[in-house]
Amino acid sequence: MRSKIATIPGLMAELSTNKSERRSSATQLLRGSLALLCLLLASCATETFAPEVAPEYVIIRDFSPYYRLGPQQGRGADESLRAGTRIKLLRREMGFSLIQLADSRTGYVANENMTVAPPRPPEQARNEEIPAPGPAKKRGGRSRTEDSPIYSGAQVNDTPLPDPNVPPPDLNVEPEIMPNNIPVPSATPTGTPKFRY
């Protein structure tokens, strides 16, 4: 019996050391998982830039959808951007990024449709004027102005206005003359009506 009692404290001491080792390994595992989670969240963080210092990107696919309010705006794309269009990246996010076009409009474009733009030649960068923000283009894509070839020449809807000195034509038509020999129904019935019951 004595030998068993002597071994029980030894077993208890052994179990307590295993328990502390298990606690320390669980703590290390928890710390490692927390560090990995922080690293993943840091890699998913968004990068935000001011328009003055925003990096330039270029669209690499023709007819890339451009969404003014975001890709889940409830309707289709507001515009399609052509390949080679230079844009400024305002905020890089997962999937779609907030960009600014050359005419200062902002919207969202898919990340796979854009890449970092090559540097501009020095003379082009110095001489380039920043366009003033003007009225937004309509969905048709091309802005139409008075000097555009679409508006040259006579148009279908260019009907002349009436001359104020000429009286309008008389549209009143004389009523038709009805012949007098049309039979008029009598006020009293000719026979008694027959009813079936």
C-alpha cells in the first residue's frame, strides 16, 4: 500500500506539469491565431488617397463597367470605360475601387480592369491642363454640343412658327343638312306588350 501512496503524489506532480504545459501551448496557439488574424485584416485594409496625390491607373479592358454609386447600385453600369483611359485611384478596396475620371467624376471600377499607369512624358505632364468640372455626360456616352456635326443643318423638328400677322385657319365645319322625310317614332306604342310569366 505504501508504494501506491508514494506513486500517487508523483503522478499528481506529473499531471500538474502536463496541465501547465497544455495551458502554455494553448496560450501560444491563441497568440499565434490572433497574430495571423491581425495580419489578414491588415492585408485587407483599404488604402485611401487624396485626389491631388492619388496614383494614376489605366483601364486595360475595353468596355469596363463604371458604376457611379457602386456595383450593387440596383441598375446596370452607368458608363463603359475604354481601354487606355487614365484614372486616379482614390480608395483601393476588395473587388472594386473608388476612382476619379479626368472630368472629376468619381465612381467604382473592378480591380481586375485596371493597372498602374506608365509614367507620362515630362513635357506632356507639364503642359497638360486639368479640365474644369462641367456637366456630367449622359448615359449615351458622347456629349452633344451645338457645334457638333449632329446639330448641323436643318433638323426634322425645325418647323417654322406660325406668322403672328396671319389669322389661323377656320376649323369650324358647317353641320350636315338632314333630310326632312326621316320617320320619327311615335310617342305612344301601337300595341300592348306581351309578357310571358
